[in-house]
Amino acid sequence: MRKIFKYSSYTLIVLILLLVVLLAYIKFALPNVGPAPDLKIEITQDKIERGSYLANHVMLCMDCHSTRDWNHFSGPMVAGTEGKGGEKFDQKLGFPGTYIAPNITPFNLKTWTDGEIFRAVTEGVTKEGRALFPIMPHHLYGQLDKKDIESVIAYIRKLNPIESQNEISVSDFPMNFIINTIPQKAVFSKIPDPSDKLSYGKYMITAAGCMDCHTRQEQGKFVGEPYAGGAEFKLPDGSIIRSANLTPDNITGIGSWSSDAFVAHFKAYTDSSYVNPVVHPGNEQTIMPWTMYAGMNKEDLEAIYTYLHNLKPVNNKVVKFTHAK
């Protein structure tokens, strides 16, 4: 009996040591996506214009890295705060830590090389080697064309420097270990010819990050059908928003929508007659940045519609908003 206890004790000690080694490896050796590329981007007017379009209306960098006015529907961006950062995603909203969007204006990125910014955007690793929580979808941006990423960097290099220091994001246990396993090497692609609406639509919807919000997740893993909606997002007042079903189901999705109707739904927010309504506490709100996506080109929206209408229809009725109890 004593021998069994002795061997059991040795086994337990070995297992504990192996666990400590594993955790030490994850904590100190990861993430490991390689060094930042040696990159110097030539800043041209074409790059700045393309980067502005992507950052403000497709990839929506300015969505999280600016101040949003949550007193109005859809939380429109406050003019003059472009790139300031400070948006907080914490435990109250269902996140496994406190994640703060950093300042991405030249004030904060002046010591970063173009390659370090490039690696952060596409592989999720900062200048200092810290892993970024994938609320910034670096796993999607790493699938895009390198030229588009370079254009975004050219654009943010030209932002007005805003003197603002934001807190560093912190993950709770066990995410403080798990987060280091998330960054992966980017696998870039080329922008498809816009005439190939299906392939081009897939590219644009990847850049826009629609799948991440419109697919149900549990503990950071997709558990629902792609684009079938139902992902839950908590608001500070306790109410819950759920993403819409974007599959071409005729009853619960957008199967009955025409391409023109789909585009018009976005473009309504750019109409000169549109007045963004005030949303009082407790009233229905959305985190969908309509006023930003509304600036997307008609052709790009049409391509996204084409891609969505080629998906498998999924019957999934979504209750889009639940008031706080």
C-alpha cells in the first residue's frame, strides 16, 4: 500500500512538472509567428484613399479605434476621434478580460515600423510580442491581399496625431494563457477580379468580418452555421443583441431580398434625409455599425449579396433584441 502511494505521489509530481513546463512554454515562448517583416510602405494618394475606404467602411478599423456615440442608434463615430482608441470590451459585455482598443494615430505608433503594424493587423502580435485578442479579426485580415493591408497602414500613418494613452488590455485566467496560442501565420490572397462577383464577394465579406458576428459562438468557438446569426452581444444595461441570419433562407434569412433591397438597406443611412435617432437607456439599440458600412461601394455590397445568396439556406429565427430583466 505504501509503495502504491509512493508511486502515485511520483506520478502526480511528474504530471505537475509537465503542466508547469507546458504553461511556461505557452506563456513565454508563444506567440511565435516569426519576426515582423522588414517593410517600408510608400505612401501614395491612391494608397491613402484605398486605406481610408477600407478602414472606415469595410474593415472598420475606425469602428473600435475611435469614440462611438452610444446615445444614438448604431453608435456612430464621433468626428475628430479617428484612431484615438479607448473602446472597452470587458467582462460586463461577456469578454474573458478587459480589452481596450489602442490609439492607432501617429502619436502612439510613431515608434512602430510598418512591418510591426503589418504583423499586428494580420497575425495578432504587437511590437512588444504580446498576443492580441481576436476581437480585432487578425485571423481574417491575414487572408486578404497584402496591398490592402499596406493601404490601411498608409492611411493610419496620415491620421491626425491624437495625444491619448489607453490602458493595456488584460486577459483573465485561463485566457491569459490561451490567448498566446491564437496568433497564426497569415495566408494572404489576391483581390479577385470584381467581375467574378462570387469570389470578389467572398473577399469583401472576409475583409468586413461579417462571419465573426453573424455566426453563433460559445467560448470563442463557432458552434452555429456560418452566417446564420444568433450570436449574442451584451450591452452595459444588461440587454442582449443577437445578430441577424444572413443566409438565403426565405423565412428567417435574406432569401426573399433582392440585390437592390440589400444595397438600399445599407445606403438608407447615407441619405441626406436620414436623421440618426437618439436611443434612450433601455430602448432597443444595435452594435451593427450601419452608418460606417453604409459608405461601402454599391458594387462591393452587390458582390457581398451574391456571396451570401450562394450559401446554404439555414432556417434560424433570431430574436434580435431582448430587454434587460
